[in-house]
Amino acid sequence: MATHYIGHSEAANALREMVSAVAPSNATVLITGESGTGKEVLARMLHEQSDRAGGNFVPINCGAIPAELMESELFGHRKGAFTGAVADRIGRFELAHGGTLFLDEIGDMSLDMQVKLLRVLQERSVDPVGSTRQVDIDVRVIAATHRDLEAEIAAGRFREDLYYRLNVIPLVTPSLRERTSDVPMLLQHFAKRFAVRGANPVRFRIDFLEALQSYAWPGNVRELSNLVDRFSTLYAGKELDLRTIPQSMLPKGLHDLRASLSPMPAAAPMETLSLPATDAFGLPEGLLEMDDQPTLEDREVENIIMLAQGLPQLPPDGISLKERLADIERSMIEQALQRSQGNVSRTAKLLNLQRTTLIEKINKYELKYG
């Protein structure tokens, strides 16, 4: 399955265009950005869109492997090279021959290993530990880090010559707070991904969606993914309201906002029900969520809507009101998108909707825009 960078924000579009331009090259790429912003996603996209897509994509987290084992991990070793080396081991560089090696968190690599890595990048060959023979390699290297490498150089923790060797083509992943317009699409993507088997993906009420767009997301897309995974497990198939989610299940940044919201209104008694307010399409708000078995009052509302829309009288065998209203809503949105040439802001004005509400409906009906 192809790897995608989710979002239609200006930042997301620019990054995808850069990846498309850079991917066919064999040039070394250095990806920088905060943790959780999708650096490995970009690295995989570069590999998949390159001529090396038929080879291996081999990732290694330089910060997760002890310094004394890093040389063996990268370059391999021969049997008996050191205590515990009971068999030959192929290193990550050899595994990535003909493909791509992704050096994640390169800023955490020790200075000793930086020297050895620089030599490999210059000579395009590796010396497995305990071997007397060099092994030629054909590997594209992509490195990534959340650290400011220029500051690390100034502090004496990163080699300047290695930095310039890696930083042939720099890519920067934006933080999620820099592309908040992508939050609804990311929520929908992960809701589908983490949906419990047999249940629909979780959904978010508009006030919850707006709160998530205003949240700073210090953990970026990784934090958002984990949050949706949590909600999908605890509230499978449900529509989520910020006011009903326990505080312990929310990021701290949303605690104050949750506390400021008024309690959910109590359901109105049946005898006080009146014709609901209509939305931008002339349809009753929330009608698409009505129960399958309508009450007498619901039937009266249905008749009014049918007449207002100029539709025929209700057939003797009945119709699916939900499907009919959904078709009308989808059609209106499609017409507005066409008239505005896919511009979401102009479409929202045409329909007298908030932009976030429109995006939610566009994602619901899987419409294309932008």
C-alpha cells in the first residue's frame, strides 16, 4: 500500500510537491522537524516514488541502539568478531543495497560513529566488524532528526563535515499547529484506520472538532493518531462530544476548554417538540441522525420537508428519508464545490456554513476538493 502524507493545507501540498521533485534523484536527503510530524512517512514516500522502489526500505533509529552495537547494526559483523558474535550478520547498509537506508534520529549518533558513517558515505563501501574485506554498497541515504543540527555542531556534539554531507537536499516537516486545517482530514483518516471490527469509525461533534483544531498538539500527528486510537477503542462507533469525554482521557491542553463548555441540554419532552431549525440546505439540523422508526411528530416533519423540497408525496411503501436527505445534501455540496472551483472557503460562504463544518461533510461524503 502506497504511503501518503495526509492533508490539503498549503504546507502539506508544498511538501508533497517537493517529494515528487526530489524522489527520482539519488541525492542524500536530510529531513528535520519536531517529533511526530511524519518524517518517516516522507522518507517512505521518497523511496516509493524513486527508481529504487523495487529495493528494500531499511529504517534504523540511531537513538534507540546502544553506541557499542551501532557499528555492527549498520555495517554487520563476521562470526567471532567479538564475544557473542556466533554467526555472520549482515548490516543495515548491505540490507539496503539497491534501495534506501533511513537513518532516523541521526542527531543522537555518537561522534565516533559519525566519523565512520562519514567515511562510508564518501567511499560507498562498508567494513563489517571482524572482516578483512570491504563490501561495496549502492544505497540512497535519507537521514532525519528533531534536533537543530547547527546548534549541535556549535555545541560540539555533531560533526560539521557530516552535516554538509547529509544536508544535500533539506526537507522540513511542519508541526501540526502550522497546518490545523488538516486536522479534520487526519481525524477521519485515523478513525477509519483504528475502527473496531464490526463498528463504524468514531465521529466528532462540531464543537469537539473545533476544539481539536485549536489545540496546540505538542506531540503532532503521532499524538493525534494515539488519541483517535484511544477513542476508537473506548467509544467504538460513537459520535464523540467533548463534554462527555472523561478528563483523564483528554490531553491536558483541552481540560480548560472542556470545563468552559455548558452541560449538554436535557432532551425536550415529547409534547414540547416543535419544527427544528433548518441548516444551510433547508434541512432540519440533526435530521440525518433520527432513529429508523419515526414518531408521529417525525412523520409530520418529513411531510413538511418533502413539500418544501418539491418532492412527490410519500409513496405507499415509504422511502428511506435518511438516504434521500443525504443525497440532497451531497448534491448541494457538489454543486457549490463546482461553482467555487473546489475552493473550500468560497464553498462554505455559498452554503452559509462554517468552514470546519463543510470539511466534515466533505469528508463524510468522500468528495474531492482543492
